[in-house]
Amino acid sequence: MARNVYGLDLGTYEIKIFDKKKDKIWKAKNVIAMKDKKYIFSTGNEAYEMYEKAPDNIQVVFPMKNGVIAHFDDMQYLLQTLLDTDRQFSRGAEYVIAVPTDVTEVEKKAFYDLVFHSSAKAKSVRIVERGIAEAVGMGIDIWNEKGIFIANFGGETTELSVLASGGMVLNRLIKIGGVHFDSAIANLVRHNLDFLIGRLTAETLRKEFGVFEEAGDASLQVAGRNLLTGVPQQESIPIGIVRAAMKEPLAECVRSIKSLLDRTPPDVRRGIDEKGIYLTGGLANLRGLSTYLEESTGLKVTMIQNPELCAVSGLKKMILNKEYKKLTYSMLDEDYRWLR
Ligand SMILES: Nc1ncnc2c1ncn2[C@@H]1O[C@H](COP(=O)(O)OP(=O)(O)OP(=O)(O)O)[C@@H](O)[C@H]1O
Ligand SMILES: [Mg+2]
């Protein structure tokens, strides 16, 4: 039987997988719920729903932090349960993994070890820089474009990539993502209304209100705890508080985009001025974000459908089309050091 090939884009919020045999792309929350710190209680989407609601003996663990693997064994376990239902990796499969560029070699190697030095016993593991996978996913002719700017807004990070002539020119991983917007919202709600809300509730508020369209006097009724009385109750949260909380993290992202553009070589910059910014990552779904970025950077912003699946669709193309293989590399290649 032919070996299976998997494409993996491991995100702090969601894992995205392409399975060649099943010819299918799917995603699952990168979360495990543990019972008494020992037994796996639930994984993926089911575990995420338990966050901040579970009893004391259930701990909800996020195996990744800021775009890199923080709890190796948990990550390996979760991946194993996602790839196969019988709790076994399909032995000897091949993997192509999208990794962030602006992290240490040790952090990159952990993505590799996840399936190589483990019960998965991968036959081969190839790595590709996420920005490159995303350009392929969007169908950009990456060998002939003069300059490409991709901004991936994710769960805990924003990854900015400048590509030209088939390679990475500049890359920055900023530690700001959906979760930082949500904690800013929860903090301001607590400060202004003496009302405590959880991370999932803040996420709901963010998704409901977006960042740019006409604010009006909208509000949303959510559950939380009144900090003055200590009693759980419903409270109406006005859009103004949610928008105000998101201002600073948004401004920080824009500052980083501008500073990377300033460091971009002039020839590449000309290409970017023409084509603008390509927006990817789950947070790109946030209503009004592309308009906000257009207004604050002065560049055109292009978005695709399902922006969170952009990297994994690129991996799919790379797995199915040999022409793209040269964009991936193995950590075992003798000339690997050369490539970095
Ligand atoms: N429709 C939507 N509206 C607003 N935000 C959304 C929507 N869908 C997803 N998101 C947000 O996108 C973020 C997740 O994006 P993504 O899946 O790209 O992250 P990730 O790859 O797991 O994380 P990272 O790249 O930081 O490691 C979450 O914060 C989530 O709330
Ligand atoms: Mg991501």
C-alpha cells in the first residue's frame, strides 16, 4: 500500500491537516483537557469548549505557545489522536510541515522531531517556511513576482513575510494574535464595568463587533460575574468598550508592518506597492480588519476565502505537485545549514 502523506500547519489556536489518502483538509482546536493532571479527558474542539468552565480536577492545556511547541508530549499525543482514531500514527508516513521562520533552530527542530523521533516513525519529514506555503496556497507565482507581502493574523501571533523570486527576504513573528485582543477586551470590561468575562466570551464579542464598520450604539448581552456582588449574571457590553480595547494591539500590528516595509529592499518594495498586502490567518476573518489595514498602511489589501487554511492548502499543492518540492527542505540534508 502506498505511504500516506500529511501536510501539517500547527497553529497555537488550531491545527490544520491535509491527508493525501483521504484527499481532505480539516482543522481542530489545539487543546487537550486532562483529568487529575494524568488522564486525557478530551481533545480538540470538545476540550476548547471546556476552557474556563471545567471543574477543578480538569485542566485545559494548550500544547503550543506563541506559534511554537511549548508542551512536546501533549502536542505529540494530540496530533496522534487527530491523525488516526486507533491511537497510532500511520507508521512510515511522509510529512510536510509549515513552520514559522522567525524562531530559533531548536524551536524549528521540535516541529520536525514531533513526527520523526517518535512512535510515528516518519519515513520523511520536509519543512517549508509558512509564508512560502501561504503564497503557494493563494496561487501566487512566487518565482516571478518582484515582491510579495503576506500578513498572517493568527491566534497568538502575527507573522509578516516578505518574499521575492521564490524565497523569503524578510520575516517577523510578533506575539500578538486573537488571544491578546480578547484579553484586552476582558481587561477593559472588568475595569469599566466591574464585570468579569472569560476568554471565550471576549472572543464572541470580538467576532460580533469586528474592528471597522460603523460603531453605532450596538451592544451584546453576555454572561459573566459582577465583581462588586460576586454574583454571576448577564450584562450588556457596548461596542465602544470592545473597539477601544482592540485599538492598541491593532496599532502595534500596523507599526510592525510599517517597520518591515521600511526595511524592505527598494526593488522588492516596488513590487509590494503594486500588489499590496495579502491577508491570511483566522483573524483575517475579523470584520473590517482588511479595511482598517488599507486605511492605516495606504496599501491595497487582498484576502481569500478561509484565510486560516491558506498555508495548509499550499502544503496540499506542494504534496500533489512535484514542481513545488524544491521549496521544501529536510533538516537532514547535508547542505541544510547552507540553506539558512
Ligand atoms: N470569523 C472570525 N471572526 C473573527 N475572528 C476569527 C474568526 N474565525 C477565526 N477567528 C480568530 O482567528 C484566530 C485563529 O487564527 P489561526 O487559526 O490562523 O491561528 P493559529 O494558526 O492557530 O495561531 P498562530 O498562527 O498564532 O499560531 C483566533 O483568535 C480566532 O478567534
Ligand atoms: Mg497560524
